[in-house]
Amino acid sequence: MKQTTSYISLCTPNLNKSINFYEDMFGFVPEQEKHGYAFLRHKDDEGLCLELIEPGHEALPRVLSEATRAAIVTFPVPDIQSAWDNLFHEGVALLNDITLGACGQTHFFAQDPHNPVVIKIVQRAVA
């Protein structure tokens, strides 16, 4: 079986709010939603996916019966300043200023308002 896409899965007790947040702030589109589960795909990059699932969902092992406690999810963007401005104006908690990293990429961190997830937004350096 050929695997074509890898993606992160987050357990969230706020499924609908989380879907709306990742749709509105990062351009994800729900591809499938049902019974405490959602699979989202980015509108401009079909290889960028996110799975959201309610804790205690029947498909999860018992060890995952609680919401995600902490995670960092990284999203690349073409314009770091526009991403910063958009999140700021929407009232999302920004955890640091735009920073130039050692590898030449600029980045900043934001807090998912519905889950204990930190989002790293990066703009890759142009080669």
C-alpha cells in the first residue's frame, strides 16, 4: 500500500470550533466530517492535511481518551507578515515576534484558542 500523505492528528473536545479555526486562519477545508471526526485538507496544498478527533472517539485506543495535552504544529506560509497581521487582527494569542531562525527561515508561534496546541508559522528562506 502506497502512502501518499502524512498528517497530524489532534484530539480536541471542541471539534466544531477547531474546524472553524483551522479553516478561517490557515485555509484548511473539511473533506470529511462525521461523528466526532474531521479530516481537513489545505485549499492550496492537497498534501497538507490535519485530522481532528474528539477524545474518547470509538476509533481511538483508550490511552487517547483525553484531549491533546501539548503539541506544536508547523504550517508554512508564503508571507509571514500577512500571517502575523491576520492572526493578530483576529485576536489569536501570538507568543513571540517574527524571528529569523538559524536556518534562514522566519517564524513565530501562536496559541490555538481551543486546544493546548502551539502553532509555528514559518516562511522558508528563498534559495
